[in-house]
Amino acid sequence: METPMAKFSLKPNPTPTVEPDIDPEALEAFAAGARGRDTGEAEAPPWDHFDPNAKPRYNVAIRLNDYQLAMLRYLAEARDISQQKLLNRHLIPILKQLTLEQWATERNPSN
């Protein structure tokens, strides 16, 4: 009785694989080029492919103490605006400024 695996046979590779000689200087030059790779384009910030005017879809919880919450409520009521709109109107420009400053610092570490 023949087993199913008996139908297969392995043939040895007729020619052994020969590794080419490697020039150490050429290898070092290649590696140096890989480390100093320049794509030709400036790296875009991670938020660059999003629409800044898109409808908000996410919530972020911030913790406020009673003092901070009372100030937020007072200011929102005094200006007749929602707390959400008040925070968006004032925090988003600050967030954008700080983010752009951080991005510029990371891109140009000599400053």
C-alpha cells in the first residue's frame, strides 16, 4: 500500500548557490546612503491630510476643579455662548500655535 506522500519526490539542486564577493567599501557607501536618505519632499505633519473645517466627531474629556468649572460656566453665560463653543474658540487657536511651534522645533533641532 502506497502512502499519499510517496507521490512526491525531492530532487537535489543540481548547482550549488555561490555567494558573490562583497566589497566592504561599497557596502559601507550603500549603508551611508540609506542612513542619509532624502526623499526630496519635506515630511508633512501628521494632521496635514485632515480637513481643519471638518465636522467634529470626537470627544475629549478634560478634568476641571470647581473653581475652573465655575469660571467656564460664568464666562459662557456672560457671553451667551455654549461652553463647548467657548472652549473651541479659544483653545483650538492655542493648540494650533503650540503644535506648529513644536513641529518646527522638531524639524530644525539646531534652533
